[in-house]
Amino acid sequence: MNEELAALQETFQRRGFQVEICENIAQAAKVVHEMIDKVTPAPTIGFGNSMTVKSAGLQESLAQVAKDTYIHALVGTAESDKKALTADFYLTSANAVSMDGHIVNIDGNGNRTAATCFGPKQVIYLIGKNKITQTLDEAMQRAKKAAVLNAKRYNKKTPCAVTGKCENCLSPDCVCSVTTIHRKKPLGVQMTLIFIDEEAGL
Ligand code: SF4
């Protein structure tokens, strides 16, 4: 087993998270289905806007077993995002996770940061090894780099989309409204981290 992922598993288990380690995205998708497929009655499932979750094909495959799915819309505070906040499961990735036990996410809308703190019964993170940093400080830096890439990806009218680095903007299109740091599992929610031993997402 990848020693770094094994160390992460121990660190986050001590912080109240359930942790799985997978060799690749396909195996991670299988683990997610093992968690969800047999749940009765069929559960509702919310999704953030994770490239990792999308690349696992989970939005499509889980729709076959879910009572309903709520998928993030890119513009505004959509009804599906509100429903996702009270779903049985919520699937997302993280912007960064540190070996010292922190998960960092930066959102423009705040739907993912909200859903990963309170609301859904179970949150499942799929996290590629490229998201791993040593410290919380490095995780914050990595999350900010991901924000710059996201601003470019969605053609946001932000200075970083032009310069390629964070300019600490307050523009209407800013994708950095809310930052969350999880240092332990929040009370009242089950949370599973699936670490993937390959690169996935930004
Ligand atoms: S420039 Fe604005 S949108 Fe871009 S990363 Fe910095 S704060 Fe976020």
C-alpha cells in the first residue's frame, strides 16, 4: 500500500472519518456503489461539481440506484443545491488535504462548503493523491491554485483568469467566497474519505 496514503488513513481515522484507500478511480467508484447500492429505501444523492466524481462516472451510475439525484448547477443558488443539503448522501472532492489532518475547500457559491459541514446524512469525498500536501498552510496554497484554475475553467471575469495567480479580488465573479477547513469530522454526519492512489481532479 502507498505509505503516504496509509499514514493519511491513520491520521483521519483518529479524527473521526471513515477512510478507504483505492488504487484507481474505477475502484473508488466501486467502493461508493458498495456503500450506496444496497441502502433501502433508495437514497437521495447530492453532488458538488467535482471533476473527480464526474470522471468516476458516478453521477450517471448512481442515478440508476438513487431515489433522486441533485446535481450542482453552475449559476446561482439552484433548487438542486438546496435539496442536496438535506440528501442522504453527498459526493464531492476536496481542493486539498494535508498530512497533518486538514481538508481544505474554497467555494464561490458555498454549496459544497455548506454541504460538507452540516445537512446531508453522509458525505463521501473522492480525493486523488495530487490533492495531498504536507501541512495546512500548503493545503491552503494548493486550494487557492485550484481556485485560479477553476476561474479559468469557467471563464470567470476575475483577475486570476488573466494573470494566472490569485490577486485577492472581490470581483462579482470571484470563486473564493468561502473557505472551509475540516480538522475533524463534524458532529452529526457520517463522513468517508476515499483516497485514490492516482491523480484526479484539479
Ligand atoms: S483572484 Fe479572486 S477569484 Fe481568483 S483566486 Fe484570487 S480571490 Fe479567487
